[in-house]
Amino acid sequence: MTETSREWTVFSAQCPSRASLARIANKWTAMIVILLDEEPRRFGELHRQVEGITKKVLIDSLRALERDGMVERVEQEHARYQLTALGRTLNEPLQALRVWAESYVDDVQAAQDRYDDAADDRTLRRISND
């Protein structure tokens, strides 16, 4: 936070940090930032490595990250995207989320299965009571 920054809270409807939080919490943004933290990459590399992202969504995500000051497009022999100093500050929290997601995927899937099974049971009971 800079010296001139106000005290912001994402819980306030008027707080502009909500937009930043929404962008950072976006699954595509997180994956893009994690990849760019490893090294600058060309658009095609990012598109191949982030499976499932469309070119349009990747373009929109990169532009939004550029606008927010987290990514810059560097023209050399080929255009590459790289994190700015501000963008690099996201690495630690996003890596922590990545590690958590990869570590607990089995637990989350088991919880989803239990929930879905219980929901199916409730639906069957409701149908049989009608």
C-alpha cells in the first residue's frame, strides 16, 4: 500500500478493490499469473499451456491485467507478456492457492460426491412423497 492510499475494504460496495479482488480470484487470471511468474511467454505459449481457455478470454484477461498494471507486453523479436513488479506480488498468494487446490482436490471431490448423493436422496424422497 502506498503512503497516499486510503484505507480500503472489499466489504464496502464503493471500494474499488472489489474489482481487483474479482480479477485476481478469476481462475484464468490465477493460471496466467502463475505461468508468467516462471518466465515471460508469448500468447501462443500461454494459450497452449492454459488448457480450456479460449483465445478471446486469454486476450481479454491479458488486457485487463495490463490495464491493472500487473502484466506488460514487451515487443522484442516476438511479443511476450511478463509480470510487472506489481504482478510479481501476486505470486506468493496465488502459489499458495495452487498448492492448496492441488493438495486437497481429493477431499473436495469426496465432499462433492457426498453432497450430490445426499441431494439425490432428498430428491428421491420428495418424489416418492408426492
